[in-house]
Amino acid sequence: MIIVESLTKKFGSNTILENINLKLEKGKIYGFVGQNGSGKSVLFKMIAGFMSPTQGKIKVNNMQIGKDRDFPESCGIIIESPGFINNLSGFKNLKVLADINGIITDNKIKEYMKFFGLNPDDKKKVKDYSLGMKQKLGLIQALMEDQEILILDEPMNSLDEETVVKVRKLLKEIKHKKIILLSSHNKEDIEELCDVIYQVKDRTIKMIESIA
């Protein structure tokens, strides 16, 4: 469970989010919609431990982020442009990340790459990847270790339609055992995938029935 309590985030005199309270539980996909700069990515970064709140606290499975833990345990993240080692191939990049925890095999990495239409034997360096290929690689690193929490900020960016359909299907299949936070400017992504939709606007986050 993710609990956000009385959370406020300011940058200087500019208040991005003010007195936010949320309770996010396993088994659901939570959609966050709002204009650029509304605070969606800022919220995601604070939950992921990449940024500290000005006030309030965030608890993930009863552990306060920034106090009990620096980052949530078992969390797959894609926020903004995925960062990779440009001079390594896609497989080698994923291998470097996988070796940190040592819980998945090379074959598992290759399975994910093939699922997303990437060739694990391709020696092409990531610096030569297209935007869509880099986004696929970012999704793989977020998903490949079967993390309990997925924080997906515009995960469908630059993806071809076939891959978008695959990702939507996969998220619906795995959501019962995860907490998934999703932001997207694509109305169809939100309506098809999300059990609960929040609108981020005017420093607040409110549950809404529809994004129409």
C-alpha cells in the first residue's frame, strides 16, 4: 500500500502540490491526468524517492520514504526519458541493471526483449536506438524483475500501435498483484486501463469519474 499524507511540494515560492492525501492499494491501476507542469511527474518522483516533499510524508508498505528507506522496495519506474549507457547494447544495458539485484536470468531478459520486439542479440549501441526502441527498453527495465509497484509516467510515448496494444494487455494481466500508477495524455490509455482516475490541477489531486 502507498499512503500519501498531507503532502506539499514547493520550488521556491512556487507551490506545485498542496496538502495531498492518497491511499493506493494493490490490485488497481491508478490513472493521473493533467496538463504539463501540473505536478504528475513531481508526485511520481516523490513516491519513487527521487525527490523530497516540502511537507508531509509518503509511506510504502509502512516504510516512510526518505526516513525508513531512501527508495521503495520492489519498484519499477519509467519517468521522463529512460537513461541508459549509450555505448552498450540494449541487452547489455538490461544485464547491468539485472546484476544489481541478481534475481532474474539472462533468458528472462531475452524473453522480455523479444516480447517488445527487440533483438537481444543485436549489437547496436543504445545511442543509435530510435526513440521508440529506447522507450521499449525503459519499459523492460521497469517490468523485468516483476516489481510490486510500477510507476509509469507516459509509458506509451513513441511506441508503435502494436506495442501499445501489447503493453495495455500486459498491464491488465498483471495488475491484480501490483500497485500501478500511470500517467498518459492518451485518453484511451486512461479509460481502458485505469480503475481509479485522479485529476492533477491547481495544486490539488481529485478523484474523477471520467476524463471527458
